[in-house]
Amino acid sequence: MKKKEVGAPTVIVRFLPGTAEDVAKNRAAFQAALEMGLSRLNGCKTAVEPDWEGNKENYCSYRERKLKEQEQSGE
């Protein structure tokens, strides 16, 4: 059976109004969902720190902490 050509998909992007507090709550909820899902997959508690765009301080502090942990463990 031959597939019908339907053309290019339509993508609609909407930006909802929100405060910085709303963004922080959504990010916290997303992070919690990631941690719960990965913890179930791994079979043990798993921490996740997403690198949010525009949050260079979080990324830099996370990277520094991970490098120190690796040095201490001898990896």
C-alpha cells in the first residue's frame, strides 16, 4: 500500500504569560519528574540537575562539584 503524501508538518509555538516564580515551579516539577523516572529505571535514588538555558551559574557550580567528586574518588 502506497503512503499518501501529506506535506510538511505544522509547528505552532506559544509562549504563555508567567512570572519568574511560575518558571521556577515548572522547572522544579520537571526536575522532580526526571529524578523519579530515572530512579525507577536505575533501581536507586538518582539526582538530576538539568542545565537550564540562561543558567550558567548552576551549570558551572555543578561541573565544579562533579570534577571535585571525581578527583576525590580517584577516577
